[in-house]
Amino acid sequence: MECIVINGQKRLQGNIDISGAKNAAVAIIPATIACNGVCIIDNVPCIEDVISLAKTLESLGAVCEFRDNNHTLIVDATNANSYILDEKLAKDTRASYYFMGALLARFGKVVMPMPGGCDFGSRPMGYHLKGFEVLGATVNQEHGIFSIEAKNGLKGGNVYLDSPSVGATINIMLAAVFAKGVTIIENSAKEPHVVDTANFLNKIGAKISGAGTDTIRIVGVKTLVGGEYTIIPDQIEAGTYMIAAAITGGDVTVENIIPKHMESLTSKLKEMGADITEGLDSIRVQVTSALKGCDIKTAFYPGFPTDLQPQIATLLCTVSTGSIVTENIFDNRFRYVGELRRLGASPRVDMRSLIIQGNYRLTGAKVEACDLRAGAALVIAGLAAKGVTTISGIEHLDRGYECLETKLRGLGADIKRITVDD
């Protein structure tokens, strides 16, 4: 078993380069199965979720090749010959559900089990399936297996999402690429990775407009021809390192980012008392005096992202005044709180809110990551804690952060990965 060991209370300083966006990559990679040609995807993050999705493509008959230190993925799905997903691969990552829309577009049918991924509450597939049905598909579910088929072909239609689900927006968009006529998705998600997926599809021959707004319009085409595309920087990775800089009283510049994507976080860090300097593709975070608390409410983009909630809650545990963090997206995303208590924090969960008194003195302990972003929160806590923190369950971190320990060591952190007996 591998663990991360952190000797805390080292001030972070320096520059750090941000990798390609995980949430964009895990949508764009499955999308390539719908393409009758070669797709070259640049700025791919070298993480376990990407490797798993590439293996899934190969299991479906596509040819995949990594280049440029695994940061470029070349996919040739011309001879893809299967619409049935391998159960183990599908359960390796939540993002495997994007193969639903992509395979439905390519073959008119798909068979796959319930996807896996982090466990932080109910994430129903209802919106996805409703969209497929509007486009003319029939959905059957038995013994945890989805069988979806459009016997008469997919046809454009109007899909209204009761909630702006990112996954459903992208999945319906993928399915609609070849649907005859026009598909309208109303109340669609606006997240940057939704826009990035739409931009990729347009680059290889799709006709999608309105991504990033409430309404997305897709005009069906007959084929996707392939091409080269560069994935946007990862806003969640950038935010994680910005928060790590703040909790250590550091001075860190995150580079290769889109500052506009970070506005919900930068505004909160400023409110807490951090100094923020924005460049064209960078943000510098400096802390020169004691930070104060603030209230956080997660929301769909452009609101505060749920994927940064555990990290900023950890920071708020250490500041001088109290805070309330309200989780509005997922119903069980405070599971990491028990591990924070091992480190000396004592926030209180009240329904969907986390009540944080603040000014907790963190000390090193043995803790376990229960999901990807919870793991990031524990790393941040370990950076601030007095003494040694040992984090197990780091396979979650490997799903979403590239070279985490190496990047943090480059900023001055005392952090390493070790192998121990189970």
C-alpha cells in the first residue's frame, strides 16, 4: 500500500505549472469513439482516470497511443467495433458514463454497467437517460446494466434539464452530434469543461453553439473527421495549489491557467485577506497577515465549485474567525470531516452545512482519503499541521492530480510517497 507522508508547517513559495483539466479530458477522450478518423489530444493530464479511459477505448476496438511524456493522446477509432463496455473498466471511473452518449451516437446502441467513481452521495443518471429518450432511444436497466438503443436512429429534440447537470449536458450533447435535425438542451451546465468538450467536437466536425450559456444548440452531422485539440488548464488543480499556498502563509504563482475560471475562488481568498495578483495566464497568491473566515456556498458554474469545497473548508479551519460552508451540489460530501478531526480540527456538520469555529491547531496524524478531493483536503491539512501526517487511500489522488508530491516539493513542501505493508 502506498501512502503520502508530510512533515508540515513549511511555507510554500515559487511557481507551479498546472496540468490539463481532468474534467475536460475525461469527457473528450470518450467522445473520440464517435469519430471516424484520428484525434490528437494535447495537454492531457497524466492521471489514472485518463489511463483507464484509454484502456476502455482500446477494449472497444480503437487504437490509442500516448506521446510527449503521456501528455498527448492519439486516438484512431475508425475501426471501433463494440458498443459493450467492460464492467471493470466502466467501474474504474465515474466518467465512463460519457461512453453512453458517444457510443449511442456511433452505433445507435450501448450496453454498460453503472459507472464507478468517488462516493460522496447520490448522483443519479435520470437526467442522462431522459435526454436519450427525448432523442428517440429506448432505455432498459436490469441487474445494474444499462441497455440503450435507438432502433430507428436518433432524432433531434428539446431537452430541458431540471438541474444544470454537467454530466447530463455533456452526455446528451455527445448523443445529439449525429441526431437527425436540431437538438436543444435548455438549462444546460455552463462549466468550462462543458465548453471545452463542445469546442473539441466542433473542431472535429460537429455543429454546436451556445456552450457556456443556458441553452445549447446541436445541429446533427453525418460524420466527425478527426483533428488536433488542446485541453484547457485544470481549474480545480489550480485552486487546490492556491489554497495550499494560503494555508501555509505562502507566496505561490500558479501558471498556465485561465484566471476567469478561478474568479469564485479568488474573490473568496481576497475576502479572507490574501493578496491576489492576476496575470494573463497566471495568479499569484500571497499571505502576509492572518486570514479571517468567510461563508462559502457551492453552486454550479460560475458559482463556487463543489470540487474545491473540501480544500477551502480545510483552510477555513485554520483561520482566525468562524465560517459556514454550505454544500448545495452533493448530499454526502463532508465525509472527510472525520479525518480532519484526527488532525485536531472540530468542525460540526449540520445537514448540508459545515459549521467551522476556526483557529484550530492542526497536528500530524494518520488519516485516510475517502475520495479524490477529500484526499486533496487532507494533503492541504498535512501541509499546515505540526509534525508528520500520513495519508493512505492515495489511489484517489492519483485519479485526478498529476505529480502531486513532485509539484509540492518544488514549492518547498516536505512530502514524499512511501510503500508500507497493508
